[in-house]
Amino acid sequence: MLYCHHKTTYTDTILTNMKKSGNALFQKLPLTAGNSFIIHRYESPYFETPWHFHEEYELVYCEKGFGNKFIGNSFSAYQEGEIAFIGRNVPHLFKADDSFYQPESTIKPSSIVVQFVEGFLGNNFFNSPEMTEMKQVLSLSQNGLMVLGETRQRIKPILFEMLESDKIGRLKGLIDIFGRLSVSKDLYPLSVNQISGINVNDSLKMNKVLEYALLHYKEDISIRAAADLTNLSESAFCRYFKSRTQKSFMGFIIEMRLNESRRLLNKTDLSILEICYESGFNNLSNFNRLFRKQFQESPVEFRKRLLI
């Protein structure tokens, strides 16, 4: 995601700060004079950025709002309070929940973001002995990382302090974050495989496919319709999608449905049968089987565990 230093529409910001370099689509780091990295709060009715990547590492704290996120080849919900650390050139997309698109919505999702390039303090900074462990975290971030537990709680106030600090204070805060990440046991990788470097056409195609999936994954979704968005035959589309994500398209849809079912189990009092159908499944035994395979427990066991 990109967060700007002036008020404008998010779409305008994306278009203004993206550039072509050969065939690659990058998001340009909008540095201001006297700054070597970015720390900024962004507020919007919803996040509209396409599936994209950039050469900067990105730490994202979701201050308000909720929705879905794609990082590398991982799909999952995001909630208020989450922190994600995204490696350089890892494609990602954050999509706010549909409720934020409604006219009656009074909450604007907001996030705090830090973006930096690996050489922002000199080419040898992360090669210094003090940065050995942090360099390993940078490597792990190529799979996308969720920052959990105590580490997340310790980093949140640092981000708020950085927003109000002068240049030296912001730099001290970032070094503090590096220190906490480098010794953390609370980093959870998202992608099974590293996904990076998409070309311009891939970015546009994949964004259309992901938008289609988000809109229709609860329905009797069609591979043919998704293939039409990319001007490919069904068989060519299936090969294309798997080559970009290491997942089959229908396997990806099932993953989206299972994540939605887990959200409903956590946030609602709907019955297991109601959640099965609400998530896009049409067979309870199949839903239970797939849920157990994905999460190593049944929907009933998952809900009981939440009540403990």
C-alpha cells in the first residue's frame, strides 16, 4: 500500500506514484526532502490499490477497519490492530470490507505505514554485525510476515511516537522496531512460497481476477468467467493462475471460503449449517472435511476453543 503526505484520492496517489521500469510495475517511494524513509498515517473510506509490488519493505499497522488481504500467494482476513511486514517486490493487495463502501458507513479505515529501501542508511547497514538477525527477518519478509503477540504490542506505541517525532526521533523509532523484530518469536509467515516480480500485464490481469474472486467467491463461481477477464482459455488460465500463485484457482476460492467461515464462526452466532452456506459451500459434510484439512480441527472444535 502507499500512503501520501497530502490529501488526495487514493486512486490518484497510486497513479501518480507508479512508474514503469522495463516491464516491471513499481510503486514509487514518495520521499520528501530530508527523509530517507516514510512513516505516515493514511485514512480512506476503503483501500483501492491494485495488486502491486514495490522495491521498499513495508510495515503496515491496521489502525481501524477490517477486510481481506492478499500477500504473496496468501489470502486471509485482516482485522483492526494487525501488523504485517511485507518484503521488497512481494505483490500484495488490501481490500476493505464491503460495509465500508456503503453510504451509511461512518468509519474510515486507517493505517500507519513505514516504507524503506534496504540501502536507506547505506549499502552496508544491514550487513553490519548488529543487523545480522534483522537481515534474517528481511529475508523472511519475502514470504510476508504477520507480527503477533508481545512484539506487536510493543511496536504499536513506537509507531505513534514516530508520527509525532522529529527526524532523529523517527529514525530512533525505526531502529527500535528493527531491534524488536530481530529478536521476536512472534513472526508468522504468510506465503508458503516466495512470490515476486510481476509485469504490467500480470498486475492488471491478476487484479481483475482477484476482484472477481472477492466479489463472487461465495457464489457458484465460474473458471470460465475468470478466464475471460484475462483473455485466456480455461486451461491456459488455470496454468497462468497457478504459475503466479502456486495454487489452483478453485483451491484458492476454497481457501477464501474457509477463511470467511472461520471469521463467521468467530464473529457471529450463526449455526454451523448457516455458516456453511453463507461461506459459499453447499454441502455440510464437504465443508467439515475441508475445514478440518485446512485448520486441523472441525468448525465445532474451532468455535469451542474460542469460548475457552
